[in-house]
Amino acid sequence: MEKSMVVQHNMQAMNANRMLGITTGQATHATEKLSSGYKINRAADNAAGLAISEKMRKQIRGLTQASTNAEDGVSCVQTAEGALAEIQDMLQRMNELCVQAANGTNSETDRQYIQDEIDELIVEIDRVSETTKFNELYLLKGDAENKGYTNKYVENFLVLPTENTMTSAGTKSPEYKYNYIGNANLYLTDVSAKTASVNQPGSAFVVRNGDDITQYLNEGTTVVNTVTYPTGINTTSYAAFINKELDPAACIDKDANGADIAKKEMYIFDTETEVIYHLIAGEALGEYINDDDQMLDRYRYVEEYTWPTGNDVEKEFELNQTRAVLYDADGNPVSGVALNSYFDKNGNYTGGLFKTNQARTGDAIVSEEEAKAAGTPEYGINKWISQVSTKVPRELEFDLHVGSDSNVENKITTTIETISAAGIGIDMLHSNKVGIVDVNGANATSAVDVVGDSLIAVSRQRSALGAVQNRLEHTIKNLDNIVENTTEAEATIRDTDMAEEMVKYSNLQILQQAGQSMLAQANQSNQGVMTLLNG
């Protein structure tokens, strides 16, 4: 159809302008893709591709952080393993010292010198356990706050008469010393502590293993085997207390508001200030106990101790002479350190101890139940062995998150046992417990096995940490591989193919120039009307 010559509507110009606009818009998008490097800069560019790409980005960034988490885990494990290596070195030195002390050429004084070094090594092991941390996470001292405590029984067994008794250095100018096991300290205080209120504590004197107690004793004496013994603590001037296990049922009550109060008269020793608090029934207990109704670490529940007098003292020390040693099935004396091997991990007696080294006819030490059934309570294990449990924090557990999702499979649980002296069973070798000092080296000989077991415990933990580290290193490699390949897939969706886009851009530039030319030509097409008007 032939077009008329008009001036109102220049359709050629409109058409050229529309096409130029389309070309300019496409060129703008091409410029954006070339300058940003992405072919998806907004959802409209590729709605489905954007959603897929963002999902991949979530995985990539999550896995990248997971790889960093695993690397932090490796650093944490290496910190713990390095501390364990030092503890193992100290245990190796302790092994050398115990082997040296077991030699018969050493005197008791020589063994005391060795004991002094062992004491320092045990203290240092505890210090390393208490202070080793990574990013404020203590690694070796367990997790009492979240996991609570477990009772370890197999480190503190001694023949009963060595607890809470006096020994004499000789018949001339005897020095009286107090011997105890574990936490069974003797606390002496002015008798005012017996009547003081909780707000008026009495200062206490802590009598530790081997301390001279002559100054606290009565002047009266009882003679046993030509050795002079005092009748006991001077109760006119001093009150004596010893550690006891807190029995919540017997000691703790509730007031009307549900708060913990003392059910009966109680005494509590503060280990930091070394004072004894006297509580009467009804007084608040909240500051002294934890949520499990046990004494806080700072405090000890103590009971007044009545020292034997008169004939009781004589009987006590006569028993010391007849019950100071137990024997194995071969008739050999069993040292204090070696006694732990006659009990299982829960502290149950497993048999094998005897009263004498003679023929095994009726002198076997048995469990309390067997002794009661047989009507021979004097053969019950509790009459011979004092068993002291040590509260050890349970193991530390922490999870390393090594995935981009919340699945539990993305957790790697790391467990570190409590590597303290008590945790690995060498605290009994400290002089304030069993120690290695004796006349014939029996304790030192048994201590070699104790140190050996502790070395195995530390080696087992080091091995476990090494296995975790190897696993984490494999995890890191796997995560990095996934990140690399997922990034490549995401790049395919999102990244601009610069060569392809440049071809498009060049084409659009040509079209843009052509469009501009056509628009100029179209704008000139109506000029023919002027010829008619001027004719």
C-alpha cells in the first residue's frame, strides 16, 4: 500500500527510534556484564539461574568456614598434644626416679631426695593440666561444670592403721607425727571454734602428712612396748577435726522457701582462709555446696575428732604393729602403692590379700559381705584397708562443625580425658599421700608400674588426638575439594563469557550506529513537504 506524504506522524523515525532503543538497552546490559564479569547481575537476568547460584554460594561459603573450623580444630588438638608430650617427658623422668629408688643400695634418706623431685614433677603435671588452654578453652583439666565429677578409687589404698594415727621416732625424745591418707587432714583449732557462730570462724592449724604435733598433745602418757605415747590432743586448748564425706540426707535440709540449710550442727573448713566455720541447725548452706548437694572445692566438711585416750591408745598402737603389713598369695609384703591392684576400677576389692605370710589357712582378707556372712568381721577388707576416693572432673568434649548444613554428621566430636595427677593415677606417689619412701624400696618398686600405667594413659590420649588430627586434615582436603568444584559449577552459571559477550557487544555497537544513522535519515524524510509548500 502506497504511503501518503504526511507530517503529523513520522513512522519511519518512530520505528528507527524504537529499534535504536532496543539496541541501546541490549548494549547497556552487555556493558554491565562485561564490566562486572557476571552474566547475572539481577534476578531478571536469569531468575532460575540466580536461585541455583545463590544456593551454591551458601554451600561454598559454609564449606569455606567449615574448613577454617577444621583448621582451628587442628590447632587446638596440636596444643593439647604438645602439652601431653611435656607431661609424658615428666612421666619418663618419674619412671627413671622410681627405678632408681627401687634399688637396694639406696637408704630411706636417699629415697626422700628422690621423693622431693617426684613431688615437684607431680605438682607441675597438675599445673600443666590446670593451665593449658586454647582460645580460653581449658583442654586437660576436664569439664566439671558441664560433666560433673567421677570418683577414682584405684589410687589411694593404704593399710588402715596409717590413717589418723601418731608415730614416734624413737624412745628417746620422741617426735610425734600425724600420718594420713588422701584428704584425711587433721585440723586443729582453738576450742572457741566449737562454740563460734558462722560469722565468727575459728582459725585452724592444718596438720599435714608428717607434721610434728607434739605442741598440741596432752602431757599424760601411756606406755606401749617401752615407747612413750601421749594420750591425745590437749582437749583443753585445742579442738580436733578431720575430713568426712558429706551425707546430704543426714546433713542438708530445706527451709520454707526451698533453700538449703543445715539439718544438724556442722563444721566446715575453708581451704583458702584456713578457718573452721561452726554452723548450727537451720543455718544457710547455699554458699558451701553445689547443685548436687556436695561441698564446693574450696570447702571441706569436717567432724570433731575425739582422740583415743587411755587403753584405747594402747590398743590402737598395738594394732599398728600387727596390722601394718598385708601379704600377697606368695607371702610377700604388699606395698602401699601396690595395694591398688587388688581393687577394680570402681573400688571393689577383688581378693588376693592375706593377714600373714604363713600357710593360707583362714587368714585371707575378704569382702565385707563375705566376712559378715562368715561371722568373722575382723577379716573384712574395710578393717584393713582405708579406701579414699578422689573426685576427678569428667572428660572434656567439644564438637567441631565441619559442614555447611546443620546435620549431626557434620560434627566431629573430640574427647580429652582429664590429664591431671589424679586423672592418670600418679597422685598417690606424692609424699602427702602414699609416696615412694620406705625402708626396702617396695613402694618405689610398685611405683614403677604406676608410672607405667600413667604413661600408657597419656600415650593413649596422645594417640587419640593424633587420630583426630589426621581425620581433620583429611576433612580439610575434602572440604577444599568440594569448595573448588562447587565454585566451578557456580561460575558456569554466573560468570560472563567475555569472548562471547564481546562479540555480542561489537554487534550491538554496529547496530546502534546503524540505528542512529537510520533515525537521522528518517527525520529528513519529511523535508520533501517543504518543496511542495515553496512551489
